[in-house]
Amino acid sequence: MKIIFIGPYSEAMILKNLLENSGITVYTQNEAMSTIEPVAISAGGYNTVTLKVAEEDSAGE
């Protein structure tokens, strides 16, 4: 798995939808907690969602 994005929930969901519409499977981390209690995930509650894709779906480094 390769991390492709770390950021706010709203931006993560836009990016996730764009990628999934292109046929790329996207895995999310902290999706539910970022809406319930974001300060429990990161200081200040910023950059709470992480998106990951399989190595073969990533374009490189």
C-alpha cells in the first residue's frame, strides 16, 4: 500500500471519488473518526484522513 494523500475529510472524499471513478481502488484510514472527533486523530483536528492505493495502482514515487 502506498499513501497518496493525507488531509481534511472533504478533500479526501473528492479525491477518493475521482480515483474510484477511474477504476482505482482507494482505501481510507480514519474516515469515520475524522467526522466524529478529529482532534483525537491529529493535533488541532487537521489532516485527519489518509488515502492509500495498491502499489500497482500508483504511478511511482
